[in-house]
Amino acid sequence: MTESSRPPQARHSSTSSNGAIDPYSVAQVYYGADRDVNTSSGRLARTRTMSTVDTHTNTREFPEFHPVPRRRASQDEQSTPRKFLVDIDSTLKALLDSEDTDGNMQITIEDMGPKVLQLGTANSNGFNKYDIRGTYMLSNLLQELTIAKEYGRKHIILDEQRLNENPVHRLSRLIRTQFWDSLTRRIDASLLEVAAVDPKNRAKDKSPRIYVPYGEKEQYNYYVEAGSKIPGFGLKVEYLPKEITPEWVKSVNDKPGLLALAMDHVTDEFTGEPTLRGKPFVVPGGRFNELYGWDSYMMALGLLVDNRPELAKGMVENFVYEIKHYGKILNANRSYYLLRSQPPFLTDMALQVYDKIQFEPGSLDFLKESIKAAIKEYHEVWMSSPRLDKESGLSRYRPGGLGIPPETEPSHFEHLLEPYAAKYGISLDEFQQKYNDGEIKEPELDEYFLHDRAVRESGHDTSYRLEKRCANLATVDLNSLLYKYEVDISYVIRRKFGDKLVMDDGTIENSASWDRRARRRKMLIDQYMWDEKAGMYFDYDTVKRAKSDYESATTFWTIWAGVASPKQAARLVADAIPKFEEFGGLVSGTEKSRGEIGIDRPNRQWDYPYGWAPQQILAWGGLVRYGYEEDAARLIYRWLYMMTKAFVDYNGIVVEKYDVTRPVDPHRVDAEYGNQGADFKGVAKEGFGWVNASYNYGLTLISSHAKRALGALTPPGLFYASYNSYI
């Protein structure tokens, strides 16, 4: 059995040579039934009461943390890390009554409790007491007790090391050993009862439903059988039509459904009979059950760093399936997303996975199928109408679709539609029905929803950069990604397939044609998007035939893709980075470009002052690519510090996005969709996918010195002031 194929509890746990459980074991091992305090594993050697401080951390997986900065433990000290004998219910009650003064089931720096709680040591059978002090240790205690209670434990022996663990190690460990597993899904019998129910379904028909591609009889039969085994579930399994049109997609808005994904042929471990099993994928956050587009690429980077190539590979294979059966990588695998894609990252994603698995059987076939799918996607999605602007030769986010996007909240478009309902003297519901059915024609609304769907396809929903014009913009981000496709495809054909790749229809692809495409796109990007005076790239409006003036962090995607010249990259570093660099990293857009906000013009989540993991990750990679390692390291440190500080101060929180201008509480976001990952009781179990990835990926790009400074919560200004004075 390979390391990556082991179950999570086997892969993430360990014991020492004397049989003791690693204090950093995963929860299912650490709080498992075999760790009952009455078993032999609960018996402890008595330690002396001496004066010391904690100097322990897990140096097996993080050797750069040894030695760690010595941190004060208590006035009572001993020669080895303490273990506590804890009664779960009484300790939880005492902890929350004393420390959770705002009653939100979290212990944060905003709670006004005494910040101290006594625990009894295990060696004294709870008689000798020790103070657990400070927000970080107390919130870690809350998290550990919450998890232990969920495992049905009444009493536990708790390692002190689990409470005062270096915060960088703790967050990285949780991402690696817990968060990814919590976010992993499959579209098969194991998840149908949850995934087939759509929380966004506003139709009268609430039946759980899954759509299977035309002609995929084996999958159809599998889901019919799987649904029949769930009492009272009533799963409806339906085939998609051979040709998927905007009219058909609109026709099933009142019966939305999950879309099938790729499956493996396996043997049922209980019956020994052949069956199907869904290929795994990772979702952005705990409330999701769908495979999302560009989120998956960012998460794959983190998965590969964390030695989880099987999950990254599964997502690539699911994307290949989507391109084959649905014509594109979907926004997500629900019926109302069938016409909408997302920013394309498949070629780099496949190459990253291939580099990790290249010595495994079938790896070259995996790469071949992935690149063939990317070529199909390139031609049929991004270089075809309506997304291709033939006059400029550049591409746009411009998906098809009819009517009002059905996946939005019921009240989302009320402010927009109410004047139209009043115009016709009918109710809002009646107007929406007549407009969707084409009985009422309103060209202005058609134009609005064209751009609204395009914003959602861009992945940057929402932003004043794109509002009411997105479908007309040849964006820097999309065209940088397509340049990367062209370069990657050329490289793979030339280096891996002898400069000859035979497609399914018999046509032959060679590297020269893709080199020409890449050179042409670079020329067009320089012509239409580069601004020499500003020293950065801007979106191009294909209707107005002019550059946009909105300053966006997507300008740095050009250096990630390699489309910028060395001179242009130098200008970006000198002129663009200062516009976007804030306390916690890169902001999505400048305050000047966003403009004034107020009651009638609220904040948008992809505008100033918010920062997102993808913008950081791509900028870091681009800066390293062009040799600006110090600039990359500084931006990485800012982002990781902000994340670590919020994690320490706010009960282990990891959220979808951050206000990078706020040093104290950056997880607080005042925008239309709030912030995913902040609403939890006791313990955060998933983080947020691409933010998780940014943390562990970022750690691989900075020095051991910087990691130690992060663990000591050294603010960026202080760290770089001392670092620069040292060198």
C-alpha cells in the first residue's frame, strides 16, 4: 500500500518506539476508544515538578522549528511536557462560563474573561493544578474538548503540547491532516443523500435529482440502484439531452439537479461484486458538495504540497470528464451551471499532478488525456463564439444563458426587477415568470444578465471592475491563462509525445502551431492591455475598443503565466506592487479604482480592501519565476502572518477572504456575501479550500527564519526591519 492510498487515520498518525501516542495525532487516533484513561495507554510515568518552559514541538515534520523560541508555560514547571486529566463536560462548561463572555461558542481576544483556567495533571490524578493561560491556549482547549466530545469521550488525557503548539505548525498540521479530509467528496452512494439535495433550489419541485450524460447507461443504472437503497429518499435520475442548449437548461430551472462526475470501476468490499465509485474531489468550503472550477486548481497546489496527489489527480480526471460530456469545465456540477465555465487552469494543474506521479503506472496516459481535453476546451469554449472577440483576437468571459440566474437568493435581484414589475402592473413573481418564458422582452435586462453571468464565470463575483460590462471585457486574467495553455500544450507535445499528439478525431497536434498561438496572444496582450505609462496591464473593452482604467491585482497573472517580458515584469514590481501591497498582502484592486462606497454603492467582495488567496498565490509564483524572490517572500510573509494572527486570536479561524488592510480582525468582511468559514461553534473543521492551500504552499516558499518569526507572531514591519538591519 502506498502512502497516498492509506486511509487518513493511518496516514496521519504515529506512535513512538515505547508505544506512546504522538501528541499531534489526528483526532480519530488521539480521541479514539483505545485511548480511554483506564487503558494501559493512559498510564503515565510520574515527572518531577521543576522550573522549566515548553520547548517542544513536532520536529519530525517541521525540522526548521527546532529549536523554537522558548515560551513561558507557568510558574509551576517540570522536565517533560504535562498531561492533563480532563472531565469533558464539566471543563467545557467552566471554560465557556468563564471565558466565552460574548456567548458565540468561541474564545477570542474580544472575550473579556480572566484568560486563565486550571486543569489537573494526569500524574496526580487531577489533584495538582496548572494554569492554562491566554487566548490561544484557552481557545485550543475549547477546540480539543469540542472534538473529544464529538468522539463520545467523557474523560481524556490531554497533552499540554496540543494546547501550546507553535501556531504555524498547528495550522499547517490541521490543514494537512484534517481540513483536506473534511472537504473531500465523491458523487456516489456515499454522498448522494446529501449532495443530490440542492439548498439553492427555489422551485416547487424539491425532489433530489441527478442528471447523467447522454448514453452513460452504466452510471444511470448505478444511480437508480443507489437511490433505491435510501428509504424515502425519492432520488430522480435523468439523462441529459445529446445536445445541451440554453433553451433546455432554462427548461429545467424548475427541476435543478446534480451532474454526474467521473467514476472508477471497483470491487465492493462487502459483496465482492463489481461496482462504481466516484473519483474524489475537494470542495471550497464545508457547506459545498460540488466540484468547483478554479478553486480546484488552487486547492490542488496545496494538496500536492501536502502529499495528497490522489485528490489532485481525481479533480483533473473529473474536469476531463466534464469537458467530454458537458463541453467545458463547469462553474460547478449543477444543472444551472451547464452553460458557464470558470478561469481555465487545466494544463498547469495536470502538469503539476504529473510531476508528482510521473513514475506511477499510467501517468503518461493521464497527462495525454488531460492535454487532449484542454485542447478541446481551448478551441470549443474560449476560442469560439460568443467568448472570442474576432476583431481583437482576445477572449472574454461570456457564457450563454436565458432569463434570471436561478441559483441566486430569492431576494437577490428584487431591487432590479421591481421597477419592471411596476411598469407592467403585475407582481414580482409574475414578472419573473413572464420574463424567463420570453413573454416579456426587456433588452436592458437581457444585457444586465449577460454581464451578471459573465461575472460569475470570471470567478470574481462581484466587483465594480466587472459590473455591467464583464461580457465585453477581454480580461488580463483570462488571456494570461490562455497564453499559459498555449505554452503548456506546446511543451507537452514536444517533450512528452515526440512532437505529435493524435486527437480522438484523428487530427494531429504539433508544438509549432501552439508556439505560434502563444506568440500571437502575447503580441495582442501587449497591444491591447499593456500600459507603458502606468507600468501594468489593464482589461480591454471589446465594445468601446479601449483599455479599462480599473487597477486590478489580476495584472500579476501575466508574470505567473510568463507572458510579461523581463522589462514589463520589472515595471510591475516597481510600479504596480506599491499600489496593491497592504498590511496583509495584495489587495484585489486599488481604493482609487473602487471609488466611493455608501448605502447606494456598497462594498463588493473582489474590490478594495479585500484580499483573496488566488491573487496571492499567482503573484508569488510570478515573482519567483522572474527572480524577484525577496518581493515574493515579503508578500508571502504578510499574508501568512495575517492568517496566523487571526488563527491565534480568533479561535482557529480560517476564512474565504480577508480585509488585508486590518491588522487586528481581518476576517471581518463587510460585503454582500459575508465570509465563509467564520460561522462555527467551538472548533473550525475545514478552513476554506484555497486559503488552506495558500498557507501550506506559502510556507514552502519562505525561509526557516521567516517561519520561526511567524510562529512567534512577529509583525511584518518588525520582522523586515530587524531582518534588513541584520543583513
